[in-house]
Amino acid sequence: MTSPHPTIGGLLRSLRTRKGWTLKEMSEQSGIPLSTLSKVEHDRLTLTYDKLLQLSQRLNLRMSELFAEEDEVAEAPVTARRSIGRIEDAIRVNTPNYEYYYLCPELRRKRMIPVLTRVRAKSIEEFGNLVHHSGEEYIHVLEGRAEVHTEFYDPVILEVGQAVYIDSNMGHAYIAAEGCDEVLLLGVCSSADEQLMESLMTLHGDEAAAASPAALRLKKPAATPTAAAPAAPRKKTGKR
């Protein structure tokens, strides 16, 4: 059912609301008597072209702006999606430098990808080229010491409990810092790209190309990692 055309009164009331003015303040700003404005807003009176022109000039607005309706902001639907991130249900990807566990794999078209990563690379030479992908990411160190390399910043060492938030379009790599054999990271990648998961999987090359995400679901390892220290993923020449 189509909505009725807006009236002059409704448009003026909307304009006054956007400005945060009372009816009296609107009257003072426009030079139109308060009683006249009240009647107009209640659609009991209309304004002549001369009065509308006066209104636009006094309020420093183009005439077209007086007749512009405020855009309605559509509320995002509540999807009620929920997933428990169990390590045994994760998608596991092994690469020479990393071991990845992509959590909550049953949720499709996610805009936020949680992943546990066990880093084994100990030098940027071993890691290879920095990786790039769309969106942003947050990386939190759970175990060990991580050395973070990025395209535009000097390397930085992160201790347990420390984190980094970066633009993922910038080249980046995570390696085990000197004196540390492995690092366990909790990462969250986010992007407006609804195919983010698929984009991340392409970074793993042949290790992930042989099977779809559904086929890569982790078969429970011989020794299931504990909740406190899950056996995380490995990676090749890119982070994610």
C-alpha cells in the first residue's frame, strides 16, 4: 500500500524536528507567526508561495530542501544466528608455516571470520611474501610471542595478552618471535565481502584448493586439543 503524499505541514514538522527547534524557535527563525505555523503543521492551513519563499530565505535553505523528506533508515533484521566455536567442528587447513582452525563453519556468508592459528614460521624469509585480503582483522596472542610484519610499519613483538588491529588490504605476516618455537593466535577477520571465507581460503593455495570448506571440516585429531590450548592451524606463505 503506497503511503500518502506528504503535506506542507508534515514536511515543516519534519524539518523542525531535524533542527531540534520548538514551534516558538521555528517561528523566530522563519518570521512566521507561531499560531500560523501551528495550524500549518496540523494541516489546518497552508502557506502561499511568498511565505514558502520567505521561509526558505530566512532558514537559508533552497526551496527544494523544504520539500525533501527525511530518509528512513531501515532497521537491520534480527537473524538470531548463533554458533558454538568447537575445535572439533572447525575447518582445519595445514600449510608449511601455519595450522588454521576456522571456527563456526556452519554459518554461511559470514562477515566476521573467527580463526585459531598456530604459527610455526620463524623468519619472514621462511614465511615468504606478505599477504593481502579485503577487510580488517584483529589478532590476539594466546600463547608464545608473535612478531608482526606489515607493509607500512616496522615489525613489532606482541606478548601473551597483547593484540593488533590492522587493515587487511595492507601486506602482513605473523611469525614466531626469536626464542619462541610456536605461537597460538586468535584472529577475527571482518569484511563487507560476504564471500570473505572463500577469499581467505584461496590464500592457502593447494592445501585448500583440493577441497571445499565443507570437505575440509576437521576430523577429530588423534589428540584433541584442550579448550585452553587448542592445537591450531599451520600456514604456507601467507597468513590467512
